[in-house]
Amino acid sequence: MDSREIIARRVAKELNDGDIVNLGIGMPTKVSDFIPDDVEVILQSENGFVYMGPAPQEGQEDDNIVNAGGLPVTVKTGASFFDSAVSFGIIRGGHVDATVLGALQVDEKGNLASWMIPGKMVPGMGGAMDLVVGAKKVIIAMEHTAKGRPKILKECTLPLTAVNEVDLIVTEICVIEVTKEGLVLKEVAEGVTVEDVQEVTEAALIIPENVKTMDIGL
Amino acid sequence: MSKIVTLEKALENVKDGMTVMIPGFMGVGTPETLVDGLIEKGVKDLFVICSDTARPERGIGKLIVDNRVKKLIASHIGTNKVTGEKMNAGEIDVTLVPQGTLAEKIRAGGAGLGGVLTPTGIGTVVEEGKQRIEVDGKQFLLELPLKADVALIRGSKVDKAGNVWYEGATRNFNPMMATAADIVIVEAEEIVEIGEIDPNNVVTPGIFVDYIVKGEK
């Protein structure tokens, strides 16, 4: 199983029945594949609808129904469409229970950098800044390191997306909760030790007595 | 007087150097016929306000590639690498704005508000040069309204009075932009008789719309 699937499977367990959830573009979108059948999550797409469904079958695409990545999707029973002001009102107004986003860097204060690398990549923040500020729970789903270099830092060095808003970090080797005291290592993947995680994490981790094994629902 | 005009007649209202709002999310909800018309007409030095610059061959992306845009406000340019190249080369002056903030700045422009207070962007580069205001112990940024000379919008169904209904996710920035420009031109996928859109289902009231141009699906 690749890292992305491990992460998506673990994040899916964070979502509760009835939650309104916004999944970011890329890996976070994969989370929806692993939501258990008995959990109904209402997916919001920030380009203007709720009750987003899976991708349509080939030939069934509707040009007017795409997700925030511009890819064709479907809508489920109960769906509604709205404009971008309403959509971000839903987001900023605290009506989204959880958002799952990727990251370039996260630090021990829960700061997030995810939208630009000066001089290299300046795609724009899109809806990410509003999502991180507005969603009740911010879950970062990302690979633990980038080309072997830690992404979980003492302090972000890239321009921030938001200050002190991240609640949970899920990587292929661990689950970390952001608290006022710092980063608490809650779970490690099977076969991974606490020391292994600290080795590839720049920020100091708080290690509770009982660090669980990551449950990816297999 | 009929609001239905030819593409050429409608685009007489768009001149070099004007501020133009163009809706769309990755091209969905963008009036492609009006954008193509702008390119055909040869308008240049535009100040474009939009959510994203789509892809090089689609929607607003075409205006970027064809060097029609001098200044740009957008929330995302990553899917059209030409925008980034021109920004880095100093050919386009780009201001990036969080998407939700952009929607509210335009809404404020159309609604006669002096701005909006949002928590989005606090402590980031977005805050630079902006006023921080505390309300009930919570920090907000003052974001000022945006207005335009012209808004080019796209309706799925438009009646002859200019009432607009949008299908699916094409709505996005259309309703706000329709309120925030001196002149509003709507590209209609389908033009219908007045009354064919139930008044309860009108999203943009026709009073905002100056010209209707028949577009393609």
C-alpha cells in the first residue's frame, strides 16, 4: 500500500456521520474512497455545492458539475448549488465540520504553509486560507517528509496560509495532534517506532505514555 | 429597448485599459463567447478581476496567453502556467486574494458597502498594508470593495428582461459580479421569453443586466 492510501485511510476514520466536510485537491480527495458505508459525510465543494458525489462513469460527465480541481463529479440526493459568496460563507461561518488539506510545512504552533514557494511556485491560495480559518477542524494529510527533509518544523519558513489553525496531522507514519503545549504524537504506523518518527520530524514531539498503533481500517 | 444585441455591439462597451470582471471556476461559468470576442476585437491593457486564470486554452486563460491583461486580481493562477511566467517577467501585475475574500470584496462593491471584515489572512502576507479591526475580542482584516467598468457574465437561461438562472456549478462568481460593474453583459446559453424562468428561480434579477448576447453551450 502506498503512503497516500495509508494517509487517506487513516484520515477517513476522523470523519463522523453527518459531518460537513471539505476535501482539498489531490490526496485529500482520495479520503472519500475510504469513508465507511455506515458513515454519511456531506461533502462541500467550494466552487458552489454540497452533497458532492463520486466521479461520474465515463460518458456521463456534466460540464456544469465539476469539483474544486475542475474534474467532473456527481451530486447526491439533497444537493444544492450556490454562489461563491454563500460557499465561503459556509466555510468561514463555521458551518464546515472538517477540512482535509495538503501542506508544504506545518509547525509546532499549528501554523500552516501550503500555498507558495517564493521564486519557484506561486499558484495562489485559492480557497485554502478561508478553509483553514473557517473549518471547525483542520486536518493536514501529507507525506511526512519531502525528499527526505522534514515538513513538520519548529517554525514554518515558507509564507503562511494561516496562523495557529491546524488541529491534526496525518502522515504515512504517524498521527500528531496540535495542542497548546505543542505537538503530541498520538499514533505510529505498524512497524514504526516513536524514535523513527522523531528522527524525521524537526519539531520536538510530546510523547504520551500510550502511543497507539495507527488504525487504517484493514 | 431590447437588451439582446450582437456580440460586436455588446463589446463596444469594453475599451482598452478598462477594469473587467469575469466569473468562472477553472473555466466553468465563464462566458467563452464574450472572451473570444474580446480577443477578436483586440482590446488590450485590461485589468481583470477573476477567481482563477483557468487553463491556457480555456476561458480567462486565453486572455492571459494573448497578452490582453496588464493587471490581474485572482485567487489562483496555478493551473495556467503562462500567468505565472508573465507575472515573473513583470508583464502582468498580479494580486492574489483568498477566494472567499474576493467573493466578499466584489459583493461589497455591488452592495454599496465600505468593505468587509474577515479573519482570513491574519498573520499572513495577505495582511500587509491592511487595517486590523477588533470586534468582540476577535481580530479581523478590513477588506475594501471591488468594482469594475464592465462585468462579462454567463447565464444558462436568460429571459429577454435579463433575468438569469445558472445551472449547476456555473454560478460561482456570476451573481456578485453582476452587481458590481457599471455595465453588465450576459452571455446566454439559452435566451427564453419573459416568464419562462419562474420569478422564484431567478438568481440575478434582470435590472442588473444591460446587454444579452446569445452564446453557445
